[in-house]
Amino acid sequence: MEIPSKYNATSVENKWYSYWMENKYFHSTPDDREPYTIVIPPPNVTGILHMGHMLNNTIQDVLIRRARLLGKNACWVPGTDHASIATEAKVVAKLKEQGIDKNDLTRDEFLKHAWDWTHEYGGVILEQLKKLGCSCDWDRTKFTMDDDMSEAVIKVFVDLYNKGLIYRGYRMVNWDPEARTTLSDEEVEYIEKQGKLYYVNYKIEGSNDTLTIATTRPETILGDSAICINPEDPRHQNLKGKKAIVPICNRVIPIIEDDYVDVEFGTGCLKVTPAHDENDKVLGDKHNLEVIDIFNEDATLNSYGMHYEGQDRFAVRKAIVKELESLGQIEKIEDYTNRVGISERTKAVIEPRLSDQWFLKMEDLAKPALDAVLTNGEVKLFPKKFENTYRHWMENIRDWNISRQLLWGHQIPAYYYGDGKEDFVVAETKEKAYELAVTSSVVEKSFKIEDLRQETDALDTWFSSWLWPMSVFDGIRNPENEDIKYYYPTNDLVTGPDILFFWVARMIIAGYEYKDQRPFENVYLTGLVRDKQRRKMSKSLGNSPDALKLIEEYGADGVRVGLLLSSAAGNDLLFDEALCQQGKGLGNKVWSAFYLTTLWEVSNKIEQPQSSKIGLEWFEAKFQKVLVEIEDHFSKYRLSDALMAIYKLIFDDFCGWLLEIVKPAYGEPIDAKTYHKLIALFEDNLKIMHPFMPFITEEIWQTMKSRTPEEALIIAKWPAQKDTNDVLISQFDFASEVISGIRNIRKQKNIAFKDAIGFSVVNNENVEPEFDEVITKMGNLSSFNYVNEPVEGALTFRVKSNEYFIPMEGSIDVEAEIKKLTEELNYTEGFLKSVQKKLSNERFVNNAPEQVVASEKKKEADALAKIDTIKASLESLK
């Protein structure tokens, strides 16, 4: 077989991924081996591969491939999340293009469109992950809306409801007017926004007096139920017991007293709008105020908005300010920086809204999950710094709003049988719900199953994904099945810190509630991928490269290495495409090394040179030392450090040193003993490289010699650890400095490498002679002599206290060297004069900045030292 001199990533990657799939190396079934399990953080079914996915899934693939090489039964479960809000938005947009309004469809009709869209466009990202080399068990691919997954979600809802942990309540919630659904507190991002503070005058009923309130949201004036003052505020004692008139709508409202009002903020008069502010709702309940909701679900004004009905809230804000100004009721307007909540998904400004919603009580559920991370260490976060974030969230946990006003998702299994809000039952099926409903005293005998009305709300997407480590193994429906008993708890979770509470904490909560066990042992929290300017990568900034084009340009291996080279756990990755080029360069270097070995003729008839023997022994010792290092890095999830250690070992030690040490002379064969040992070490290199660069390593492994499917690299055995020989490594480090010294002199004196040179050493360090043969070969020395005195008339250098000498006679053209050194001396002396002239100028020394004068003095000292060195060299040549 003809082996190409250059590596072609595209053809190789397709070939080996197909081979791995055909031989089912990714597939796992329970057996007697130790399991190693990872569940993928399920990307949105709407998603496409971006840099965050690339980083996260590369890390998981490194861990899973290494586990296979360690002989574990590695299982990486892939899948996608139905992503209620994102997917419904995509489907609604597609329907709109077809002239169809979502509101004109029944639930079943809309869901048919949603499933059609999912089947056509969903899951693209999983196919893209294959291009990256991800070795997931694709036979186990799950989707959070699969029938079995849905059954698990409904079963858990019913169970929690029956335990008294799920309840329905009329509460102030976060409303996303674009998605037209409620959001949990964790799905709201807060940003600083420059706005205005409007001072509005309200008339006092029965007088010409006014009071002034300050508000950032003048559009909500139409929903005011009261004005509140602090009873201790001396400025407003005259307002007690009176009433105010709401501008524009002229509704009369009470002036109430409560010490909640901050006398330092604004005017000390607070407008109370219970339907549109959480704190106002508390005041409203306390003082029994009317609740006036002025918004429709899309944040346009309803009939309470009077002549603004149907207009958007922000348009009304501008218009109502103009109207108030025309009425003379704007006192003043100030610039004001406000903290505004926006939807994590749609980026719409959140509207506080009173609504009937379903909630899960979290306080008691959270306690085992809090202890697991912070008390008994059953779950470990990497890096540890995120424990403080986890603690803050978990100790301040609030009830989880789990209902969403969406059609796409798991429909809440509550069934209404009467007109009252409490006339419902919760059951896994409609049939079971009917059995419960007919026992109610309000249900007549004529009541039929068709009369049951199922709750229209769907469950929050996270309510399905918090079960993910269990539900992918059917551990909720069949808690004693073989898979869940074998694979659970899983080992490592790799995800971003932005969903530490959304997903990670909730999975831990669910794990202790339903399996009384942690769902995973270690959580590796990756950083965000940023550009070189430290900006978060995003489509809007246009700074996020096309992931698939990167793979096309640099190969999957190159991109994987590029991502991981600067990806320390928990720290943001500053992505630079040059890193991918560096990764590609490593692949090319290794391929060139392999190609070189294929060009050698192997002979059984020649003896192994001492230089090759000791060189191989040194590399084996170095390999073992690095193996210990990378084991330590892996144990601490420092994958970037592990990769860098492997990179240096292979690029510098193997390709840069060992191959040169054992390489036969041009046209000569290599001895069989050296060759076979070299190939064995090369194979060990491929094994530790494989998790990071799976494609090129499998290609070289399979090209080295014919192998059966049972001998593929992907399932080979990770190199065994042996004792390290630190003495040998130290001796080589010393020898390599000697070789570098020889090479530097050759370069400085233009001594061609083909010309052998003599060599002597005064061995003050008592260095052992083990690497003398290596030095002789790598320096192309004609002789290697140990002497007691310095050699006269020789070129010299030092390594520590050892002095090394290369005789000039026969090595260099003395006349040419004298001429060259003389020219260099003349130039340096001229340069010194110019510097000293500047330093002798008192005006310059007194007026120039201190660092400039210091720089000139350093130039003087360097020039003097260089002149001494050149003069010494000239003296030795005479």
C-alpha cells in the first residue's frame, strides 16, 4: 500500500467514523466491566453546532474515549431537548410564512405542525456532532418528547402532586409577552438599561392640592389602585385619610400608609399597581386594594387602557408622557439607570403578571442536593469556586413555576371536572382521571369521560430535563431495569456554569428524590467561548466562526486541539483560529514522523547502536513521567494541561529528539531491534493522543500494520504505568544542552553538519557517559575526549561547570572568522561611542525620562560585554 506523504483529514475522518459506527464501538450494553457513563447535555432540537457545543462535546468525547482505552464499559448517551419556547417560536414563524395563525389551530393541529417541523429540521446538531468525532452511543439517542420520556415526566408530576409538593396558585409571575408564557425566575436575565424617571402630579380629591410620584413606568398609571406614604414622613402628614385622582382615567383611589415606603427615594409618595409589580401586590393584599390588570398577554393595553387600547406598552409610554405634559401633570423628567429583566430565550422585556400557575415546592427537596455538594462531597464541582454560587442559589431557593402557556411540550396531567378552580384531579391518563373525578360530590351520574377538560398549560422544559440521567435509562418508569442499575449513577457531567441551577442542581434534586443517589459524581463546568477581544461569541456580533467550516479548514482533530489548548476548567476560552492551525500542525508533524518510519529499510543483520539503545530507554522513561502527569491532570479535569503535556512529549521529545537519535544514516537501514521498539513507543503515543485526536491516530495505527476490528485503536489498551527513571531523564536533559551548544557553534561559525568535528570536555560535573554516543551522533563528532585542562585555540561553551571545546583547526576558516569578528568589533565599538556620547550629555541625562536613561545605560553595559567577548574570541584565533 502506497502511503501518502501528506495527511488528508477529510477522507480519513469520513472513513474512520464510518468504520467505528459499522463495528459498533460506540454502543454499550451492561456487562461485567466497570461502567463509565456520561449523559449529553441535550441541545435544543432547534439547535445548530456553535463554538460552545464544540468545546463541551469535545471534552466529553475526550473523557469517553479515554475511558474506553482504560478498559471501562463506556456509554455516552446523546439526545435533544424539545425546547418549548424556542421550538414553538420556530413553528409559529413557519406557519406565519404559510399564512396560518397559530390561534386558528386546535392543539392537535398545531402539534402536528410541530412534529412535522421537528422531524424535518430537528436533530441536525446531532449529525453535526459526528463531524467533530463524537463517539456517542447513537443507538441510545433520546428526545425529551419520546413516548417513554413523556411518560416518565407525567409519572413524576403525578407523584409530586400526590406528595403535596405541586400546587396551583394565583401568583405574580414573570411574563414573556413575546413567547406569551410565564418564565421561572432563573429564566430571567437582568441588564442595566438607561431610562427615565418621570415625576407625575396627582390631584387630591376635593382640593387644588397635588402630590407627586416618581415612576419609571408611566404607562402603568392606568392600573393604579392607591398612593402609599410612610406614616412617619413629615412631608406628607397632610395627606393622611385623603384620596387622590389618577391622571387621564380620573379614577379616585385611597392614600394609604405603610412603612414599606422608602422616604429617601423619589418624592416619598408611591403609586401602588398590584397587578404589575410584585411588591405592589404584597401591599395590595395587605391593604385589600383593587387589582387592575391593564395588559393583554402580548403586552398591549386592554380596555383599562382607554384610548390606548391595543397599543404596545412602550409606544403607550411615550404617548402617555406627552398627554400628561399637555395636562400639565409632569413635574420633571430625569435620566435614570434601571435594572430590567429580560427573557433568557426571546430577550423580550419581562412583564410582572398575576396568573394562575402550577408550582413545585423546592425548600425540602433541595436539602439533600445542597448537602451532596457542600457537606458530604458526594457531588464535586470543578472548579471548586462554583460551590459558592451553588450555595447561594440553593439556600435562597424559591418555589419553581413549572407551567408554561405553550402547546409544544408535556401537557400538564390535570383534568377539570367542574367550574371551580379547585375542581380538578391529577392522573397519568384520562381514564385514571375519570375514575378519580366520578368520586367527587360535584360530579353528576351523567358525567362522561369526554366531559373532562385537560389543563392547557405545558410543563417547563426543564421539568423533563431534570430527570435526564434517570429517564434516558428508563429509570423512572422501570426503576429496577438492568440499564438503570448498571449505568446509574453516571460518572461525569460536562456543562456550562450558566445552567448550574437551571439544570445541574435540579438533576441532583431529582436524583436524590427518585433514586436516593447522586445522578453523577463530577461536574466539569466549562467556560464561555470568547473572541480575542474577550467578547462573548454571538451571531449578533458576527464574531462566532462557522463550526463546520473550521472542521473543513483544519480537520476535526485540529479544531479539537485548538479548542482544548486554552480551555482551563471554569475559565473562559479566548478562541483564536491560530490555535486550530496549531492543532493541525501537530497532526502534520505526527504524520510526517510516521511517514519517515515507512521510508526506512529494516535489517535483522546489524547491531543496535548504543545511541539508539539509550535514546529509546530515555524516551520510555520520559513517556512514563508524562503518563503520571497526565493522569494527575485528568483527575483534576485539567484537560488543557493534559493535552499540552502530550503535545510537548510528541512534538518535542518524540519527533524532535528521539527520531533524530535513532534515524539511520542516509541510504542505510535501521536495525530491527531499534525499529520495533520505536514503533511500540509510537503506538503508545497514539494511545494517549487518541482521545484528543481520534481520526489521525486511528489512521496511523491502522496503516502501521494490518489489524482486525478487535485490534482497532479506539478499543486498544491505555499504556500501563511503570516506574519512572528520573536519573536517566535528568542525564538526557544535560546531554540535550550539550547538543544545543554544539549546534549553536556550528550555526554561528557556519560549520556544515556534514563536516565532522572534534570535541573535548572538562567534566567538572562528573557527568556519566551514558549519552556520549547520542551527543556524538547528534553533534556529528569525529572524536569525544575527556581532558583535564582547557584546550587552547578552540571554540568553547559551558553547560553548568562543564567546559566543552571544539578545535578550530579543520573546523572553521580562521582568516574568514577573524575578518568577521573584526568587523563586528568595529561596529560594536562605534555603537558604544554613540551611546556614551549621549550619556555624557548632562542635559540629556537630567531631562530625559528615568526609564530612557536606564535603557541607554543598559545598551552601554551590553556593548562593553560584547566587546570583551569578541576580543577574547579574536585572541583565541591568533
